[in-house]
Amino acid sequence: MKNYGIYKVAAATPALRVLDVAYNEAQIADLIAKAEEAKTDVLVFPELCLTGYTAGDMLLQDTLLVAVERALLRLASCVGEMLVFVGAPLKKGGKVFNSAVAMANGRILGAVPKSYLPDYSSFCESRWFARGEASGEITLAGEAFPFGTDLLFEAENFPELKAAAEIGADLWATVSPSCFHAMAGATLICCPSADSESVNGAYLRKKLVLAQASRAICGYVYANAGEDESTTDAVYSGHNVIAEKGTLIAESEKFTKGIAFGEVDIQKILYERRRRDTFAQSEEGYRTVCFTLRTESARLTRGISKLPFVPSRNLHEQAESILSLQAHGLKKRLAHVRAKTAVIGVSGGLDSTLALLIVARAFDLLGKDRRDIVGVTMPGFGTSSRTKSQAERLMEALGCTVRKIPIADAVMQHFKDISHDPAVTDITYENAQARERTQILMDIANKNGGMVIGTGDMSELA
């Protein structure tokens, strides 16, 4: 396991000259070297980045396609213990396929063809390409490689990392190929793309990547074509996105080149898949191609919150939402059991304070008088004057009925009954006070036609 299941991934947008395969190969090789230096595990380049997505009818020319094959073999030879996807046109059986070519360990692993070919707006891909085939082989410079939409690329020494590819418009399909890849066990989806820009393009693109990563419970690396592809008909921005489930890990600024790095927690993804019964898995019909990753891990750059249960963004808005959710749930329960009162023990601590605020809001939603909230302080052996004062002031401010019932004498009698020495402050000593308080609350609720509002233990839940 690398870094407790966290893998370094990257989306790269190279400088590009349309139809200049040699130049594009050199730019891609340079970014591969930089990614290797950064100890990257998976690197994804844009769709058709070896030729340029906007190469038009030249994509059918044999001279260009042969140059692409040779460039791919050279690029593969300079890839070390890292998985790389490069977008390229490949010829097979008299047709050309828009493909993502996977390479690692100095060799080509296989190629995944695009399934959905857009023919709207500035797109007319079916003019040049055939739709992806489910399974087969392809010959590049005389050597056969796996080819098809049924390929999984698995790290032999880290089998939890299983990558699969979909290309460009595949992501926008009603049921995208990545849904089936994830069900077959892929934990990381890699998407070479050439998505043209629009006013809301980056916003929609990011939302779609996040939604797909959330639905498929996977990591997602989206590498987009850059501004060097732009024409008078369409503009490309190089907006790259890296996601983990529904969380944005990294994205690049629009109209920039280079590499966007991020880290994806594969162990977290696997845990979520085990936990959710909505995630179905079936590896039937898929082929696995293995490669080896470097054992050395990159230095982590993603942050890990010291307060994982506290919202990091829009704190006030999310706190308000949490309070409302709890209050409406309690409102329904109080109405259903026809409770006349709500009885709550108020210590002045966090748990009981929050519970009291929720009860007050629930009573307001029901249109009930807050004086029917019976707040009980029950000072014992360890209750400070400050804590007791805070509890009483809070209840008075909310307009509740306040009752004060000391429990020290009752607990001392209990110790006497069970022959426990009060000087021994063990678990018996601690729990005796808690049980005495619970008994008092239950009895008051029975007497006043009410319901006891209990609190959980926040640290135990955490």
C-alpha cells in the first residue's frame, strides 16, 4: 500500500502544434519526465494530443497514422514505473479509432477506443472515426496489443489501483463507459478529452466530473485539450479536473498549460464501495492488463482536516442546515407521540446545549409554549459553579421551565446500598451519577406527560 492507499495522479495539457507529431511527442515526453520526477503514479494527457484534436480530414492520412504509431512506441520507452494515457488516432481493420493509449514500464499496455462520437455544434467525429470495439487486438509497428473498451489496467504490486479509460464525450453519455468500468473494479477513471470552452463550460465540466466520481465511487482524472487547439469555430482552455468521489481534489486554471497534480485515496474509495449496498460489482467481460508501480511514495500535498466533523466551507449555512434537520425530525416525533412536555437534562456542556437549542426550535415549529420544555440541572460531585450557572442562564434565556435537583445525597445512598466506597472514583462511581440523572428525567417525563430528550456521546460517535 502506498501512503496508506493514497496515490499521486496528474492531468497534463502540453504545448501543441496541430499535425506536428514530432513536436507534440517532444512536449509530451518532457511532461512525462516532470511527472516521473514528482513521483507520479498515473498521468493522463488530452484526447488526440499527438496530432491535435482539430486535425480534421488529415486524421485519415496514412502518413500521419504511421508517424503516430512510431511516436507512441518511443514515448512508451521513456515511461518508467508509472501509468500514462496518451490520446491518439489508431488505425485498425481499415478504420480509424479515437483512442487512449496506456503505457508503463517502457512498453505499451493497450489502447481503449472512444465509444461515443459527437456530431453536434463544432464536433463531427463520425466523419473520421469508428465507434469503439468491445474487445480485440491492435497492431502497432508490427506488434500486437490489447484493444477495446473492456480493459482494466492493474498495478501488480498495488492491486487496489485499477485504472480504466473513457474519452471525451463518453463522459457525457446517459450511461457512460466509466459506470461499467467502476462496476468491473476500476478505482480510477482516466479521461483524455478535447472539450471546447463556453461561458459556463468549466462550471458544467467540473460538476459532471464530480457527479460521475460520486456516482461511480471512484477517483477521476480529466485531462483537457489546451488553447493551442483553438480555431475561429471553437476555443479550448486546458481546464483539467481531478476528483475523488464527490470531492474536488485539484483543477487547473483555464488557458494554462502544464500539469495539475492531486492525490486520490483509493483505500477510502474501496471502503465506501463496501459500505454502500447501492454499488454493484461484476468483472465479467473485462480483461486485465498488469503493470508495475514504483514502491516509493510521493510527498503528500493534499490537506487532511484536523476537524473532520466540522464543515470547512459555509460553516454558518451548514450549521443552520444541521440544526433544522434535527429540529424537524424531533418535531415529527413530539407530534406523533402527543408529548405535552419535553424533558431534558442540561449540564452546560456541548451535547446538552445543542439538544436544548434543537428542542426550542422544534417547539417553535409546533407552535408550542417553550415553558413546556422542562430543563433539569442535577448537580453532583463534579459539577462546577460555572457549569451550573451556564446551564441555568441558557434555560432562562430560552424561556424554559427550570428545575434544579441535586443528586449527591441520592448517589451516596446508592453507594451505601451497594457497598461502594465513594473514595474509589472508578467506573461505578462515574456511572452511578449518570444513572441517577436518567432515572430523575424519566420520572419527571412520566409525571408531566412528556418525553425525555437524550443526548449521544460526541467523542464515541467520532
